[in-house]
Amino acid sequence: MSAAPHTLRRADAPPRVRTADLTLYAAGSIGMGMWVTVPGLLLLYFLTRTLGVPAFLAGLALLLPKIIDVVVHPLLGSLSDRQARHRGHRRGMLHGGLLLAVAWIAMFSVPASVSGTSAALWVGCCCVAGNLLFACFQVPYLTTPSDLRIGYHERTRVFTFRMFFLTLGLLGAGVAAPALVASGGHRAYARMALLLAGVLVASQLVALAGVRRLTEHCGIRTPGERAHSALEDTLAAWRDRDFRALLLSYLFTGTTTHLFLAALPFYTEYVLHDRGLTAVLMGAFLVPATIAAPGWLWMSRRIGKQRGLLLSQGAFLTGSLALLPGERLGVAATTGVVAVMGTAFAGLQLFAFSMLPDAVAAAEARGLARAGAYTGVWTATEATGTAIGPYLYSAVLALGGFVSTTEDHTLPQSHSALVALLLGFTAAPAVLMAIAVVFQRRCALDRAAAP
């Protein structure tokens, strides 16, 4: 008789995700990492240094398409909930996202005769199409861990796997893409996009199989019977105090990291005077990020996700300020600092994303099961950060008087432009991350969760 309670607890315990299924699912993040990294790392530089687009206009070309994302992502989240309610899964939208590679190739295949304002319009339109297709894939993909009937620590395990494959995508694309476009010409960018497009599509197809197997094995939390409008879903998510704090924290965190990516090619060329160091520093940033995820998972089990996220934010902030000496710091020390920031980046991604399904689970405990809606608001916020970061850096460059050029010309920059370039890469991220810390400290999800 004494064994009965133990047997009952085992039967009622949430299932453990099978490693093979989780690997297939997480492999989809390779393509997502490519989409996030390559445009964030190269588009601003491509526009200003190859296509001759003024810095401020280049920033607008990257920012304005994201305004559409702010509206579209919550709509797709609500639509995803409706599909899950009626079909028992969200895979329909995932299939639409398979066309992302078309927009990816077009975005970097700007004709040689197009430059300046016309080039900004070309890239901006491709960004709109690409962002919409990416959202069709991203929203249901990222909702999957919230759907699964698994526990607190198992959700962190799911995102640890995802973080590993995401950083593999970031690392591969972040190192390969700058090397492939080292010549700076139009053809180099088009060739790079074409070569990487195959990897993008392959990772999406593998992810589809992973999503199917995960949901079939672990079960799915079906949204409530009553459908809600996208506006109602968005307002419900915003009224969630802990989710709102986490969301605002991630907005400033994402803005910081994407500013870092956009600024890195400028920093290596104008501060370190070696464009080849872009690939080196991206490797220094992303290799530690790739191998640090298990360590952050271990720490999460001991200090919780909230403290782990605050620690990661503090480390990234400190690293940004450590780069203020610029060239005087030396390449070796700069590489070391960037490696520490890469380790922190792994924590930023792992803890923030693994707290998203915790927020959904807490909402479900209060009678609200809108995983797609929460994820749609989350991905809209993420998209906003990916745009604001490069835009802020382009604005700093414009204020400093940075002069844009085409691939055939190189112009010296003024002292004010060089100062702006350095401060935009160091002080600006530190300030933004400090704001993220303020919001994160208001989040009480860890205190409410039951490990």
C-alpha cells in the first residue's frame, strides 16, 4: 500500500520530452538564427558602405518594416490559437513560412544599377515580405513549448536545446556571412544569400517534423473554447503584470544585442582598422554562447531563471563598458571581453525565452490559455528590438556626421563620426541594458512558479 502514492505521483507527473524529438524541433532554430543574425549584422553596413544609402535613411529602411510586425505578430498569434482550437495543432502556419528563403535571397540581390534611395526602398520591401514570412513560422514554432504539457524545469530544458541550435545558426551565419562578403561587392552579397538559403529551408523542414513529434508525445494545451479578437488577446497579455515586465525587459535586451550586431562591422573597420576582425569577433561572441547553455541550465536549477537573467544582463552591460577604450584595449583583450558578452548572450536568450512559457502556464492557472496570443505579442516585441537596435545606431552615426559610400569609394570619417561610432557601440548598449535590468527586477514569475 505504501507504494501507491508514489505510483500515483509518477502517473500524474508531466512527461519528459524525448531527446530525439527535441533535437529535431530545436534544429529549426538554426534557420531562425540565420535570419536574425545576417540581416542584423550586415544590412546596415551593406546599405551604407555598398549601396550608398545615407545612414539615417538606411536606419529607417530597417525600422519601418518592423512597424508592420507590431500589428501582424499579435494577429498571427490569435490566428494560431484558432487553428490550435479547431485542428489540435498549429502546423498550418508553419508551412507558409517555408517561402522565407525567397525573400532572403531577394533582400541581398540588389541590382548593381540600384543605389541610394532606390536601394533603401528595395531592401525595405524585401524586409517587409521576409518579416511576414518569418512571423508565419516563428509564432507557432515558439508557441510549441508553451503548448506542451511539461513542467517548469523541462521547459528550461527545451529552450536549452533550442538555444544550442540557435547559437549554432548564429555562429555559422555570423562567421560565414562576413567572410563570404569580404569583397564588399553586390555579387558577393547575392552569392552569400544564395548559399545560405539552402540551410535555411532545410532547418525549417526538420523543425516541422520535430513540432509534430513533440506535440504527439507530450500532448498540447488547447486554447479555451471561446475565441477572442487579436486586440482582446493583446490587452489580456499586456494586463499580465509579470509578463509585461518580462516583455519590456526583453525589448530593451533585444534592442541592445541587435545594436551590438549592427555596430560590430563599423567597430572593426573604423576602430580596430581591420574588417577581417568582424568574423573573428563574431566567432568570439558566438562560440562561448554555443557552449554556455548547459552551464546556464545548471545555474537555473540552483538560483532560478530570474536571477540567472539578471546576472546575464549585468555581465553584458559590464562588457559593453569595458570596450570603451577602443583600439587602446588591444585585439586580444577585446576578443576576451566579447567572449564574456557572448556567454552572457546565451543566458539572455535562454532565461528570457524559457520564462515565456512560464508566463503562459501562470495565465492558464488563472483560467487564461492563450499561448499563441502571448507568443504573438512576444515575437512582435522581439521584432521591434531587432529594428530599433540598428536604427538607434544609424541615428548615432548620422548625428556624428558619418558619410556613406558605395563599394567603389572609401572616404575618411570625421573625428565626431568616429567618436559617435565608438560610443554607439559601447555606452549606448550599456544604458539600454541598464533599463532592461530595471524592468526585469519587477518580474515575479520565479516566485510564482512551482518547480
